[in-house]
Amino acid sequence: MTIEKTSGNVTKAAVEETAVKSDKKLRRALTTWDLLFLSLGGIIGSGWLFAASGAAILAGPGAIFAWIIGGLIVLSIAVVYAELGGMLPRSGAIVRYGQYSHGSFAGYLFGWAYFLSAVSVPAIEAEAVITYAGTYIPGLVTPSAVLSGVGIILAALLMIFFFFLNYLGVKIMGKTNTGMTWWKLIIPLGTVLLLFAVHFNIGNFVLHTGLVPYGWANVFAAVSLSGIVFSFLGFRQALDYGGEAKTPQRSIPIATVGSVLIGIVLYTLLQVVFIGQVNWASIGISPGSWNLLSGGVVTAPFATLASSAGLVWLTYLLFADAYVSPSGTLNVYLGTSQRTLYGLGTLGFFPKRMIKINEKHRIPFLPLLISLIIGFVFFAPFPSWYKMVGFITSATVFTYIVGGSALMTFRKHAADFKRPFRLGAASILSPIAFIGASEIVYWSGWPLVGYLAIAIGIGLIVWAVMVYGFKAPGSFSAKDLKAGAWVPVYIIALVILSYIGGKTFGGIGILKFPIDLIVVAVVALVFYFWSLYSGYRTEDIEEIATLGTQYVTQEE
């Protein structure tokens, strides 16, 4: 077998062997419950505190449908990754699948986009904590829910605290997260039951405006822009920590799918309660004017509703949860962005020191430090939870586009690999996941899709600096460029579709709703089949098979 050389005379085989050695140094201490609660900890974060309000503003009672639509699309993506995660459990897993199925060019583009999404989440969760605190501490947040200078400093200090918690190692971080997630699960469920029992106005669902007062286009827009899909994205944690699980082949599928199902039920109930709890007289707005919601209903939605219902003690509890829920997700995502950089390092895109494991705490320290620093940068362009959520959603879901394609590519070109979890009807669910992810990116709207394209383009500059400046071995062969050519072309296609799309999604309106959704689905299906045609048994998959490292086990 001939392995092509990369820059610096380092073979891909050598890169994979180095990655395997680093993988074996990771501490495999996470149980199925730990992985499930890592994913739930990512799902139940600031989304439950803000997304119900944002969705109601965009879609009114139709926000309930938005949660179900968004949840089902994410579920279709999650079941695809459940097979991938069980087949190839690796830390930083999602950034590796694109390379394993379509070569280093596609792998890097998807990996970089994923890193951008992961590294920005700690910043948005810190913003959530400070935004709630700004409700009763003057000077932290402006009336438009934007953090002040002091608020940004406090958010940065919060990130630093969880940086040190992650530094202590995955076992301490995992157990800490499990305790926090129990809290994060109980408080929203308790809020649903209490608010439903004390005050619930069924009339809010009908009024004179109906269930979908602003049209179905706004329902779909709410899926991307109000934080709905963002709230579900935490399912990926079980995948990203898979290389540190005791029994990854069994635990990853259970945690991945189970967390999304729990999330769909919980968030739909929260939206129902939010719609039924709005007291129009107390907030001084004409009944049914969902798009005019403002003030405390935006900066502290459920706490404000609890106060108007006379549940003062619940208000205090919800303010306390405003520290715990986002902080728990911040804690998890600092580890996720760290493992994403680590995953890119194992693929040869960054110097070898990026995958060096700290011997004492068994974590890759340099990626953790870099993730913290880059996370600070996101406060500048996105100083508000509502401003950042759309970008994170589009960047993350764009990386999920490759999942369905990778699954079917592996079915064809890596049929010899064991699959502890084998997805039924994969030939149907894989294109559905591909199309669903594409629609969510489109719903993010113009100009956010354009910003995403620019951010991914910047990633190529970073790649050039790493390879030619720091001698990282991750160059692109002609074969890799051909296999991954569909990715940049698809990015351009999504940008064009976003620009000419419906005005509800920020476009100039050449494509009217719902024709625009049909066009996006057709274009997505074309690129799905192109991606299947481009996939092959990459050198990385061949090396994993040759070295017998499909499952990495802990060295004694």
C-alpha cells in the first residue's frame, strides 16, 4: 500500500499513528450516563431561558410547530451520527468524519466550520448569564439586550473559571456536569408544571390572530434565528467526548439519540407554557401582538412570567438557574472546542504540539487555551445572545451536512468496519438529514449565510499559515481536492440561494415562499448525490483498518 507524502515529508500514516498514540493517552472515564448528561448539558443551556421568547416574537403560537420541526430535523441528523459515533469513536469526532469519507480538503472545511461554532458557544452562554444578571444589576446590559463593557468583562471572567475546571481533567469535568445537568433538567420541568397549574390562558393560542399569525415562513425562520436549533445542538457532545468513554460503541448511540428525544419533549412543553402564560394586560401590549414583546419578557422570559403569576419564589429560583444552566453548557463547550482543535490536529492540519496530551490531567492543554482566547474574540461582533445565536446555528448545522453523505460512503467503502449501531433505512434518512441541514442553513438568512462563507474562507488562510508557516503536515493532494470540490461549490450555492431567497429570510425575494424551500431541497439533493460520487476509501480509513484502531482502548 502506498501512502502519499505530505508537506514536511510526513506521511499520512505517520500522522495517524501519532493521533492513535495521543488518543490512547486520553482518560477513558465516561459512562453512558456521563455521555447522556454531557449531551443534555449541551442541549439544556441558555436556549431554554431565551429561545421560547425569541420564537414567539417571530412566529407567535406557531413557535410550537417550529420546535417540533427543528427537533425532528436534528433527530434525523443525530441518528446518522449515532452510527458514525459507534463505528469510529474519537475525541473531536465530528471534525474527523468529513476527512475519513472525502479526504483532507473536505475534512478541513467542515472541521474549521465546526470549530467556529463550538468555540463561540462558551461566549454566548456567558452572555446569557450576564444578560439575566442585568435584569437586577444596573449597567451590565443595555435596553436592547446588548452587553456593556462591564458585562463583557464579567462574561470573560466566567469563561476563565470554567477554563480551569476543564484543565483539571475530563473525569472531574464530567462528574461536575452530571450534577449540574440534573439541576438543569429538574428546573425546566418544574417550571412547566408550576406555570401550567397556576395560570394558563388557552385563549392565547387562538385569539384573533390564529395559531400561525405571521405565516409559515416565519415559523421556519424561527427554527434557525430564535435559538431553536441552537438549543438542540448539544447532542454532539457524546460524539466529541467519544474517545474518552468506557464503552463508546454502546454509549454514544444511546446518548446521542436519547438526548435529542428528551430535548424535543422538554422544549415543546416550555414553548406551550410560555404562550399560555403571557399576560397582555400586565405587560401593556395589545393581545396577540407577539412581535411587540420586549423588556423583561425578552431579557428574562420565564422569570418575568413567574413574577406576573405571583410565584415570587420561583422567580428567584429561575434567576439562580440562569447562572447554572448556561454555565453548565459553557463548561461542556469549552471542552468541545478544545477537542475540536485536537481533532483537527490529529488530522495533520495543525502542528504536532496541538495534540500533545498533558500527562497529569490527560487533556490536550494547548487547544483548551487557544479555545478560551478565540472565544473572547466573539464578544466584539456579537455582544448579545440574540445576535450570536444565528451565526452559531448556521455554522454548526453546515458541518452536519456531511453526516448523511459520510454514512453512506462508509457503507460502500468501509463495509468491513464493525457497526455496534446500524441505522435502519439509512438510504432514506441520510438524504433527509442532508436536506434538513441545508434548509436550516438557508433559514438562517441573508447576510448570515454570507458571513459564514467568509468565515470558512478565513479558515483556508489559517490552513496556509499552519502548513507553510508552521510546517503542519496536512496538505491537500489532487485526489483530496477532487473529492472535496463539492463542498466550496455548495457553500457558494447556499450563499446565492440565501441572497435571492424569500424576504422573510433576508433575501431579495426572487424566490418566493414556499418555492424557495423546494428549490433548496432540490439543490441539496443534487449535492448529496455529488458527495456520494466523490466519497472514497481514504488513506485515513485504510490506516485505521490496517493498524487495527477502529476502537481505541486505554493503555494499561
